[in-house]
Amino acid sequence: MSLIRDTYLRFQVLVHETAKFGVVGAIGFVVQLGVQNVLHSGYGVGPLTAVVIAYAVATVVTFVGNRHWAFRHRKGKGLGQEWVLFVVLNVIGIFIQVGIVAFVHYGLDKTGNLAYNAATIVGIGIGTLFRLYSYRKFVFLAQPPAQAPEQLEPEPSEH
């Protein structure tokens, strides 16, 4: 039992961040699918345009959730720089997602709603793995460990 506890304690921050990132991502997922289906199926907007617009809306929702909840304990470089990096990484993420939707829709000629949504889900899944890694690495930076007082000032040496 101590192996499980020790492993959990070792990865506690990662486990909590990943869980919160997942909740924020699930909300973004619902926003994404809802907006894109309303646009594509309801208003006849093209499949890729609907994905991009819905993704933009979901990006705003997920930035707020990630910054103020999932990664709030991390110290970034300020709202402006975090937002710019977040958007740049999400542009890469949208290329992953749009590439998969385009391949299924145009390359495989699967144009039904089921294929469209399945391709979107696969694209979101692959993009999510990319985003989790890149947000932790580049946007919401880990706090450096606090130095113990004896590490701050060198001890006087005796000669």
C-alpha cells in the first residue's frame, strides 16, 4: 500500500493538474461540439469553418478555466504572454484537429454527421495530449522549489 501512496505523492501535482485540465477540457469539448454542430448542421456553415469558429470559442473558455483553476498555482509570465502562448499552441492544436477532419471529410469522402463528429473527437484527443504537455511546459510554468534559508546565503567558512 505504501508503494501506491508514495507513487501518488510523487505525482500528486501532475494528477491534480491533469484531472482539472480534463474537466476544463470536457467543458471546452461540449462548447466545441455544440457550437460547431449548430453552425454546420443548423446554419450550413462549411465543415472546416465551423470547426475553426467553434475552436476559437472553446479556446477562450478553456484559457479562463486553465488559468484560473487548473494551473492557478503555477506562475506564468503574466496574462498577456500566457494568452499569446496559449493562442499560438492552440493554433497548432487546431491544425491537428482540422487536418484530421479534412482528411476524413475530403480525403475519405465521409461527409455524414457521425464521421464528422468522430473525426472531430479523434482530432480533439490528439490535440489534447499536445496541449496538456505544451501548457505545462510553455504557458503555465511550474514554481521553482523554495530554497531553504541555508541555501540562500553561504555559510561562513572557518580558516
